[in-house]
Amino acid sequence: MVRGRPLSAERLEQYLLKAMREAKSHTRWTAPDEAYESAVVDLATRAVADPKVAALFEDWVSRASSGVRAATLGTKLVQLTLPGVADVYQGTEVPSLSLVDPDNRRPVDHGALVERLERLDAGANPHDLADEKLLVTSRALRVRRDLPGAFVEAGAGYTPLAASTAHLFAFARTDGGTPEVLTLATRLAIRLDRLGGWAGHTVALPEGRWRDVFCDRAVDGGVQPIAPLLDKLPVALFVREKEA
């Protein structure tokens, strides 16, 4: 369920048919029970079309939106900056709201992705979660490309950063022991909101001058309050500024 856009009956039926037959509990590919399948699909499609059910999901989507945003952006940034080989499936540069196959085999609208990226690269501010995830994905991949010493070469390393709260996942990627890239991601955002947010919490950044590639702003190393670092996005990706 996306706000204002319930799952179509066609997509739901295709997914359910495959799920039921591969579960092999009541029906299977080699011996389909069409009556059972029809009953399950009918129940599910009636639920999707019911305004009361839709309203319940709409309410949940609204209440969970801040946590979903933080989890979506944080998971992607951590995936792209932790040690290891990062991968990005086509179409997941933005939120991909798909069930398992065959639903996740729908064509990717590459033209729309290109238009989004060109707009962001031209300096436009993100106006939805799709823009924000594309911004995080594209900038993080470019940092990996531009700073291979911190990610893929022999001297690349990983160092956790100290924070006053377990709700911040923070680490540095190092080149020969020197911190070059800093990742900050919100952890368990819904619980954090219940505890009053970032008020009073800090993170210890390595010495030097750092620039957030998402928001294009600089900050000095040392113990810094978290709130100003994550006031625009629930994530940040800092690169060391080189001395002139």
C-alpha cells in the first residue's frame, strides 16, 4: 500500500498464485487446486478494494512514514559504504515497491530515473523519498568511485565512531588508517522519536574539516551535536576537505 495507490488486483493475483503454488500446502504447479486459488484471490482482492481496509493501511503508512524514510535511506547508505562489494539492482535507486517475482520483474522506467538525477545534479532540492534515495545512492556511489583508497584498495579500512546514543550508526572509512569518509545513519527512528529525538546527543568526528555530500555543508571534527548534522536528512555522508 502506497499512500493513495493501493496494490492493483492484477499484481496481487499474480503474486498470490505463485506464492500459493510454490508453498505447496494446498495447491502446486503440478496439481493446481483452482477452487482454492480462486477463493484466496477473491478474499485478497476484496480486502484491497474495501475502503475500511484501505483506511487502516493509510493510517499505518502515515504513522510509519518517518521511520520508513530513515530506514530506507539509512539502509541504502550503510549498504554502499560498509566494507564489501555494494550492488544496486536496476530500479532500486528509488524505492521499489514490489512483491517478489513476478511482480519485481516489471520494466524499469530508466527515462524517469535519468530525469530525476539530472534535476538533482542541477541543484534542485529533493521533494519526495524517491528523490532522496536517488540522491543518497548516486552521491554514495560517486564517493566510492572518487575515493577508492577508502573502499576497495589494499589500505581501505573501517572504524566505528563514538556517539552518545545507540540510535546513531556512525563509522569512518579509512585510507591507510586515515579517516576519509564518514557515514551517519539513524537507527530505529520510531523509538528515537519517542525518546525526544537527538536532543543532547553528540558524535565524535575525526579531526579535520568535513563536507556532507548530500547537503553540501561543512563541519569541523571533534565532538558535535547530532541534531544539526541530520536536520535535513536522517543520514549524512561526509568526505574530508583537502587543504588548499
